[in-house]
Amino acid sequence: MPGHVLSWITFFPLIGAAVLLLIPSGKDRWIKGVATAATLLPLWWAVKLFQRFDRVFDGKHLEQFQFTEGPYLWIKSFNISYFMGVDGISISMVLLTTLVGAVAVVASFGIQKQLKAYFALFLLLETGMLGVFCSLDFFLFYVFWEVMLLPMYFLIGIWGGPRKIYAAIKFFLYTLFGSVFMLLAMLFLYYQAGKTFNMVEIMQASKGLAIGVQTLLWFALYIGFAIKVPAFPFHTWLPDAHVEAPTAISVILAGVLLKMGTYGLLRINFTMLPEATYKFAWFLALIGTINIIYGALCAMAQKDLKKLVAYSSISHMGFVMLGMASLTPQGINGAVLQMFNHGTITSMLFLLVGVVYDRAHHREIEGFGGLANRVPAFTGFTALAFFASLGLPGLSGFIGEILCFMGGFKTFPIYTAISVSGVVLGAAYLLWTFQRVFLGELNTKYETLTDMNVREWVTLVPLAVIVIVLGVWPMPLLDLIQDTLNFLVTHVTPATAIAGF
């Protein structure tokens, strides 16, 4: 593992993008090879980080950030530094990003037009995502946050479906709108902390802020992150973006980008504005509950398979928000575990939608029927992903949800009781969809349908293995995040309240 490993992980995809620009157009195999290498090596380093991360730091919050680089002064006149580091939350997200990134590159091999530009933008997007999870300087965090905007806009707007321009502009405007509020809050915290963007220093300096000021800052930051989650009522960009985006970009959107919203809430709102977080935990729980029920009902009404999966993501991110809002060790552990597990499960779901779309050239649920008779491997993977998504015990979706409910029930029993019905709704729309697409007599239109090819197996098998292994043995991930999140709970929750846990 090289020195400055976080910088290598973050910028290696960008180096790959630069190399791609030097390759002559038409050399498709070279382009695909460089893009794959530019994502596989960061994945390998992320696995090494996972192995070497010291999981026990005895509650000393400054020691939770490991593999730190800097702070190195970057823009002296504004005291902006290059400062990188990871704790239990961010290292799990780095692992998820590099894994989903590598899978998505292989899933993109079917892209036909402007291959070089596509992969260059894709690798730039991965650098932006990894930078967000590794930054310990708020300005650097914001730069990486914004860096993602342009590649995602072009990836949807150029390689998307018939309404790609509409979906890309909608995504761009929503995200930019949220970024403005985040920028204002960031500047206030910069001056409040003595003109520094160092997150650790801001965390210390913001402790004495009046609750009224904290409230304004908290909601300004919340809007920025809630759009990414996407939390109700800022969710409307998501179904359009998913439906129009190519398969691999849908995988990135659902697998990683949505997690950046909840990660931002944990990293910024929870640590820098703990009193306001404690005060408005009920608000997070309420929005989480609305997301769960509303997303599930919308998913049930969908006729388009991809739109159904998009709305199910809105519903499942509600579980994450409910777990976070509980401010209990169980709930927040469950929330972060659910972030990782949802990333792998929903990536499988979008890849599978892409598989059937490539063959049938449509995604209308009612247009299929009896596919299990013709494509057994595809049916098996879909069944696994559906059962994991609905939270079947033994698969990874279950343990995250149950921890969110355990934590949520302690703090918000009514919201949690309502949210549990989302599990039933989830099972209903997923099983109903499975029945309409795969069971019964084979629709004669699909008698020549072919089963999955080698490339599709390569993308789905690693995710399926993780879904099964973490469903049976989630401890590797729980051990990774537990100490970090226990510290976060004690940081946000007053001592009198902790005693009641």
C-alpha cells in the first residue's frame, strides 16, 4: 500500500481519465482496459485500508481519523488546507464507492458512442465521490461535492434516454439549489471558527453557538444534503434521473450518490451542530417515516421496472434517516450498515433491470411474464436481489433494517410503528412484480430470450456474494463503524439522555 494512500485512492481515477484522453478514439479495448484499471487499483487499496483500520480508539475523537494527510496549506490567504482522513463511517463509504465504481465500469462496456468521453467523465465522477468521503477540510469537501455535478450532468444528458436533457437539467438545478444553502452555512462556520475550514476545529468551535443560530445553520445544511438523499419533498429529481440515465450511471446514482446525503448529515450536521441535531431529531424521523411509506406506495404504483426500483430507493433511504434520527448506538449503526447494504443491493437491482432492457428493449412490467422458464440465472439473481431488498433474514438488507427499527423504537415508537408497515409494502410490491415478470406461462414474445452473458455474471457475482456474506455475518462491517458511531452518539446526545439508553 503506497504512502498518501487516500490521495492515491481519490486521484487515481482522475489520472486514468487523463490517460484516456491520450488514447486515440476507436481503440475501444484500450479505453476499457485503462478505465477498468483506474477503478480496480483504488478498490484494492480500499480493501487494504479496511484490513488495516484500527477499529478501537478508546473514544478519543481525534484518533478516529486515520491514514490522515495534512493539513497542508493550500490557499494561504483563506487558510484553506488539503486535509484528508477516514474514520469508520467514511472508510465504509470509500469501500462501497470503489466497489460499485469497478462494477459500473464493467457494466458500461456496452456503451456504443463516444466511449472515451464517457469513461473520462465517469472517472472524474468517481474522484469527486471519493474526495467527499476522504475530506477533513470543509472547503475541500465542498469542492469535491461540486466536482461531481458536471460529469453526472453530462453522463445523463448525453448518454441517457429520450428525455435525458430534461432529467439532467432537473438533477443539476436541484443539486445546485442545495449547494447554495450549504455554501452559506459553510462560510458562517468558517468565520465562527476563526477563519478555518478544518472540520475538526469547526467541530470544537461550533459548540458554543446559540441554539437559534445552530437551527438556521442546521436547516441550511439539511436542505443541501436532503436533496441528495433524496428526502421528501426534494425527491422528484430521482425517478427522472434514474429512468433516463444509462444502466451504469443508475448504479452509481443509487449505489453511492444517495449515500452522500446521509453521510453529509452525519459528518457535518451531527458533528458540527450537535445541539440542533438533538433538537430536530424528531424532524429527521418524521421525514424518514414519510420517505418509507410514500416511496413504497409510489413503487407499488409503477409500471416501469426501473422507476419501481428508483422509488424503492427513496423508501429504503427512509430507514437510514429513521435510524440516524434515533440517536442510539443501535439505530446509527443500523443506518450506516443500511447505507452500505442498500448500495450493493440496489446496484444489483439496476444491473438486472439493464440486463432485461438490453434484450427486451422495454421495462414495462406487464409486458413480461414467465421469464423464469427461459432465463433461470437471471431469475435467480433477481430473486436474490428482491429478497435482500425486502429484508429477508439471512440476507444483508435484514440486519440494517432491524437495527434501525430497534434504535428507532427506543426514541420514536410511533414513527417506528408506522415505518414497519413499509416492510410489508416493500414485500408486497417486490413479490407482485416478481410474479408478473417471472412466473406463469412464458410470454411467447420472449421464447428466444438469452440468459446472462459473462460480463453480466462478472458484475453481479461479487455483489451477490457480499449480500449473502453480510446477511449471515455482518460483524466485519459493524466492528469497523461501531467505535466511530458510539462516539458520535455521545457527541450529539446530552449526558442525561444517554443515561436512558
